[in-house]
Amino acid sequence: MRTLTRRRSRPLRTRLPLLAPAALTVALMALAGCTSAPSARPAAAQATAVAAPAAGSAARDASGVVDAVAIGDSIAFGKGVTADQAWPALVSEAHGWQLTDLAVSGSGFVKPGWNGTTYRQQVDAALRLHPQVILLAATRNDREQDPAAVTANADRMLRELRERFPEATIVGITGVWGSDQPPATMTRVDEIVGDAVRGVDGTWLDIGFPLVGHPELLQADGIHPNAAGQKVVARTIESKLQPLNLAL
């Protein structure tokens, strides 16, 4: 994967067709993360160029680029793997989008990340860009936070994104968990963020917990997916996206 300077483009309505079989084999925009020590790449704003899209892919601006942003935590950021192995990069590569990954390790809608910031600062950064696709997932980092605060922050930030980008596609996913059984608090966070995404006409994907029971897909901490685990998360997201034929 090549790294290019981020391009800005006007928000416009694009469309995601049923994906070509080749794109479906590419492992795959809320996202679940963790609060462990920061990685060598602790913060976001990494613009990543992706492979050329298949024929019939989403409509592009005059430059031929669809800009996407990812808002998330250490799993969306790709802690412990290379930037192109994190699920937002894989999702973008599958569709030919140019991604700016804004994710920060340890962060959530309420929980501050390694640098003291939450999703608030990531949303603020996204508002200064011109994304046509916004990738976002619920995060394990918010599971011990006040549910009322998580709800208020998620609702407010999603409304801001929709008001600023009325024609952008917002794709949210449930939180990514490790190999052990997730607690009820994780399901509660998923429900809160899912309501916020659907409340602004976004697409909410329940990907379940594809890493549960598979420690071989995790790094030594038992929390962060390794490269193979990120691919599994990506393929699961793609399997939910493909039949929807979404307007992007």
C-alpha cells in the first residue's frame, strides 16, 4: 500500500455497488479499542492511499478519489500492527478509498486516550476535512463510563457529523472484543452507539464478536488483534456491507 498526501474533495453522493469477488477477498470507518500502553504510532491523522477500485465502484470526485476518515481507538488505529493492516485501512483498500485514520489509542466517546483526548477531538478533525465516508465503531474503552454521558456525547457528535456532511455515508460497527466472552457493559455501549448512528441515518453493522474463542488472532495482551485478527474483523465487516448495496 502506498502513502500519499491527503486529498480534499467536496462532499457528494456516491454509491457502493455489490462488490466484485476480488474485493471480497480483501480483508477490511466507531472501532473497539483498549487502554493499554501507547504504541509506536500513538496518534492518528495518517493519510493512506489505497488500491485502484474495481470497475463500477463508488462515484468519485473530479480527482477520482473518495475520501474516508476513521474515528476510533487503538484497534481502529492498528496498535501492534502496521498502518495498512488495521481494519479501517483494509476496508478502504477494498473499496478504493483514500483514508485518513484519526483513531487514538485508549480513547472513546467519554474515555480519554493516551494523550488525554476523546472522540471529541477526532470528530473536530473530521469536521475540518471533506470525507465522503465516515467509519466509526463502538469501543470497549467506554464500557465503564457513565452510560448517560456516552449517550449524550455519541448523539451530539453524530449529529454534528451529519449536519456538516449531509451527503456523506456514515458506517458504524459494534465494538471489537478479544477472545474471552465480552461483558454486558460492552453490549450496552454497542446499543448506545448504534442508536446514535441510526439516528442520523447512518448504517449500523452488528459484526458480533468474531475473535471470541480465537486467542491465536490476538497479540500477547489478549486485547489487540494481530494482523490475522484484523483481517478477520475486516472480512466480517465486508460480509455485512456487501449485501446492503449501500448509497455511499
